[in-house]
Amino acid sequence: MSFLSYLSNLAANIVSYKDFLLLCTPITASIILITDFVSSLLRGAHFRAKVFGTGGLMFGPGMTGDNKISEKSRVGNTCPDPIGEGPNGIESSGGDKSIQGPSVTPTTPSGRSSKNGLEELIFTYVTNLERVFPNGRVFSVDDNFFQGKFLPMFRVADEPPEDDVEGRRIYRYFQGKKRMFEFQFQGRLKQRPEGKLWLSVEIDHPVKIGVFQRAILKACCSFIRRTNKCFHYSFGDETEENARNGSYEKPHVAFGLEYALERLIISEPGDPLPVVGGKLHEPDVKRRRKGALGSFPGWNTKVTYTMAIWSAYVDFVQWRILNLPGIRPFFMSKMFGTQPMNVVYYSLGSSSDADSDLRERPHLRKDLNIFSHYEIGNVRHTEGGNTQRYIDLQEVERAAAGSRKGFPMSPEVDAVSHRKQNLISIPFLCGWWL
């Protein structure tokens, strides 16, 4: 197809301003994905991508991508998978290598053998530096802000063994859906947030990007901010000087929580509660997410909230972005290196709900009233952060127990111990293409 023919086809299929954001290099595409996959994660935007030349992309809005699919195409097989497993780690055909580690057979928290990769996924409740085990265990949350339960569910490739009843139930739950994960919360707030309640996805350190790529990404984010009063972003501006007093922002994208959730069910005292881990039904979900007047009564401490968030484009188990039409799956390390991903719920001290305040006010670390903080890491793909703190603590405890009783190390600790001895250099982020 000629370039003019491509433009004609584009003009016939434009559905929003975002369709004009044609990106002509792989690096720019990856940068835009940072915003778009999180936008999908938080607000249900649908990627509609077409490739031309060396990989130019266009994106358009729509649904969350969670349309029904056949079981044959589940687990991301809607586009070619470049990832193959080598003897000492996972390697993509594109040259992106994971952090090397030994071949291990992970076990579930109950000790059952598993090859689904869940043991390599470290989901940390940062408040108590406690690991959240997915696909079966309901995690109890009781902090200064929220009291209730949390169930993280992840799509896995292989059906769990027969004695893993909850694992098999969750495995069947994902059948017929595209979503790669789903997080469900249920509980009550202990305090009413002051001002807007935000849900932010952030990393700890800024990513190196060129001037041209930064300008394109800024234009995309600025458009989203103009059309959504509850969207905020930052590329990060931490320096040695402003880090002392917290007058800086981490790289992040944030949305008002009531708009970000895929499902938000409010139960009055005495009402029957939805079952956590099952299908959640919300009658006016579209009106709420559009911010229609009267669709959301505000947060309070009397009712019970059942909330869910999911995405079809992020595979935390394999640490990949996938299911984008016309784009081969790729590791998230292509976007932000070996940094873990943080999910933070917070409000801004002394903030108002005025549109100008929500759009323009920087989310400085010193002004954040953080209610809950989770971190997602993977022992084969991430380093540092609270994930590393948890792994190091487990390594010390297991080593001490092993020296006394001969206990073996857990698979994730064994992999990290080997990784520290055989760490390889990997290309970082956008600088890899520059």
C-alpha cells in the first residue's frame, strides 16, 4: 500500500483526535504505549493500531479490549509471540533479554508444583512489606484508610492441578475473555479522602527520552488532560536539591479513581454483597466513567465498595505488553528498564475539586496523602524497589532457617541469588534505540 493510500484509509477510519498521532519510529511507539496501556488499564481505552513502514502506529478509543474470544486465541495469541524460553531465562527474538536466572519449578503458596510463572511475580503490599499471593488467596487489608479484602487474579497458560480448587476456578473465569489480569477489592473506607481520590501508576526514576519523543508524548498526554479533568501526568523531575523537601514528582499517570475503575458497585448497609472473584455487574458503568452528573455520589465511610480493574494488554506474569493488533508482544523493560511498577492511591492535601486545580496542580511528593501502595515486580525482569527489599528479606530469613533446619530456598529467592552472581547487562528503555 502506498503512503497516499494509507492516508486515505486513515482519513476514512478516524474516530478521534488521537488517530492523528501517527508515530513513525519504534521508540516513539513504545513511549506512547506507556500512556496508552495505562490509559487502557485505568479507563478502558482500546488500542486500535496499524503498522506502516518501520512501525508507525495510530491509536483510537473504544472498549477495554475484553471482547469474547475463542479459547484457541487466549493468552495473547492474537498476534505473533516473539518470546521463547532459553535454558537460563527468557529471551525475545528481538534481542530483549530478561535478567538471567536458573531454571526453576515454582511452587504455589500451598506447596503445589506450578509452571505458570506466578511464583516469579512479586506483588507487594508496600504498607506492611507483605506479599500478596494471586489466584486463590483473598488478601485481607486493614490499614488507616481501607478495611476489606483484595483478590488479584492473573491469566495463566496451563490449567492448575486438580487439588488447586481456587486456581482452577480462576483459570476457568478467564476463559472466553481477553483480559490478562483482574484486581477486585471489597470493603469500607475508614476515612473520607480530602479532595479527589487518585489512582496512579508510577515508576521510581525518570526514563531517558529524546527531545522529539518527549514532545510527541507530551502532546498526547496534554490532549488526554484537556478531555479528562481527572487526568494528570509527569515525566518526573527529581533532583538532588528538591528530593530533600519532596518538591518533585515521580514519573506517573494518574486518574480520578471513580473514573478509572472498570466496575464500582456501592452496597448500602444490609444489602447483599457481590461475590469477590466472580463476575461483577454495574448497571450505570458508562455514565459513571463518563462523569455524568449524579452517576457517582462521592466517597463515604458508611457503604461497602466492590471495585474491579482489568486490562487485556498487560501480562504481568510474563512481564509483557501484548494483544495490540499489528504489534508483536514485547517486554515492559523496553519502556522503563528493570524498574518495578507501583500502584498508589492518594489524595492531595488541601486540594479542591475545581477543574483548573485538577488539571494544573503538580502532584508533589510532599503533598500526597498516600492511602494504599502496591508494587508489582518480577524476579526475572525487575530489580530494586520494595520488590527487592521483600526478596532480600526472604533470602535472609530462608538462609537463616536453612542453616538451622536444612530448609531449601524458595524458587524466587534461589533465582535472585543466582542472578546476583550472573547479572548481565541489558539495554535500557528508550536509550536503547537512540
